[in-house]
Amino acid sequence: MKTELAVALDFPTREQAEDFLARLKNLSAADQKRVVLKVGLELFLATGADWVRSLIANGYRVFLDLKFHDIPNTVVGAALQAGRMGADFFTLHLSGGGPMMQKVKAALDQAVSEKEFAKRPRVLGVSVLTSFSEKDFAAVYSGKGVSDAVRDWVSLGQASGVDGIVCSPHEVAQVKSQFPSLFTVVPGIRPSGSDAGDQARVMTPKDASKAGADLIVVGRPITQAKDPVAVIQSILGEL
């Protein structure tokens, strides 16, 4: 399977997001099928769940990136709402623990078996945020290295039933080697010549794909481009 592209809709208003989406209508049908729309906290709070449902109703594939992290019952409730909404993917923090993830899996499986919703969303576990450098991560997590933390959390996630992992491009080869069945989602992607911004561990689309990324996430290099369609076509051509 070819690596797919998630476009991070990191806009503060619905109007800006819709203006951007209008520009994407020039993409070919084949390219549109390889593009997922990632909706994060900022846009979700600006537009609400009904707007996300409208995207899905209009045929868009949606990656709901709200990074659930709470007590198990609360996260289960949120996961079921993501499923009812029709999201293709949603995220939770692996550091939430095994019982949280196990209960989410059980609840989603039951909802599908009872036909509460037809499509089961993929549960993506967030390991170490790509904004962390090795030094900053060690300061927060008592000297533990990024690679060790990724390995431990991903192992816990697989054992607890998550479908995939969100990790930086510099950990994806390690994850694929040790956990080949997991779907890998890789933010921190910057096309050649792009500004790294607030991402500390970045890689080009082509290199991330070679390392084993199933879905790469690109935001500002596309959304702030003068010609976002051309940038998307260029990235898809690399993958």
C-alpha cells in the first residue's frame, strides 16, 4: 500500500478552513482518495462536531486528532462519539495506560457488532510528541530517552489493542521493525526546503515513506502555500 497524506487543517476559523478546501477541488479524483483531512483541537473547537460530520457526509476522510487522555470511561465515551461521527481515525495518548486502551477497543468492537455504526475508526496511539527534543524529553521524563519511551509505549499500545501509532519520522523505522502490524502515522514531515517551525524531529515525505510511514501528516507547508494543490501533487509524487 502506498503511503497516504493527511493534511493538517490548522486553521482558527471555519471560514479559513472552507476557503482552503475550496482550493483543493482542483485535485484529481485519484489524488483526493489519497488525502485525509486532519482536524485538531483548534479547528474542532472553532467549528464543532457538526461541521466535522458535514465533511464526512461530503465524502472527506477525517482524522480526528484530539489526543484523548483521561480516565477510561471518559475516553471510551469520546471514542464512541468519534465512531458515531464517522471518523476514519482518532488519537489517544498511549501514556493513558493499558486499561484505558483495552476498554476503548472493547467498546468499539461491541458497537460495530451491534451495528451502532458501520465503520470502526482506527485507534491511533500517540507516543512522544514531535515537538520534544531529546534534552527536553529527558528533563520531563526523568532522564528517559525518546527511543526507549517510544518502544515501551508502543509495546503497551499493541498489547492493549490500538490499531496504529503516531510517532516522529525518526522512530518510524524502529516501530515498523518491532511492530510490523501497526499502522504508522508520522507528523513532523517537511518537504525539502521547508521551515521546520516548532517541530524538532523532521524528515522529508520520501524519506518517511521509505522508513515505513503508512500515513504522513503535513500542515503549514501545504496550508500556507500559494498553490497548495501543486504542493500536494508534489508530495504524492514522492510517496
